[in-house]
Amino acid sequence: MNKTDLIDHIAITADISKAAAARALDAVIGGVTTSLKKNDNVTLVGFGTFSVGLRAERSGRNPRTKEVITIEAAKVPKFKAGKALKDAVN
């Protein structure tokens, strides 16, 4: 399922227009992004938790030159599925 499919699903399920569904989805994604930028967690009970994790500095290799390079530490988004989502999938 891609974003367009999800918008279609939201529009049908919520009985709203596709434009309204697209705005709603964009608002949710924007809210999650804004919270993660502030290092806040976003918890949707039963669905899961979005959080920011830290990836440590590590060494890598340039595939063209085979030269060893240092890959800087970075913040990465993480998602941990909630119990209801896990149960729905299994």
C-alpha cells in the first residue's frame, strides 16, 4: 500500500472526500515529524510508538575505492509496534 492507496482507504472508511483524507494524513505525518524533531515520542495506543534513536559512529568502506571511511553518528526514527497491531498481524 502506498500513500495514494492509504488516502483512498481513509476516504472510504471515514466517508470523507479524498482531498480531506489527504489533508488529514498529511497533518498526522506532519505532527509525528514535528514531535520527533523535538525528540518527543509519539504513542498511538494499540498501534505503536514512534521515537528517535541514536546510531553510533561506525566505520564503513567506499565501494569504489575500498577506502575505509568514518560514518558519523546520527539520529534515526524508530517505530515499535503496539500489542494490538502485533496481534492483528499474527
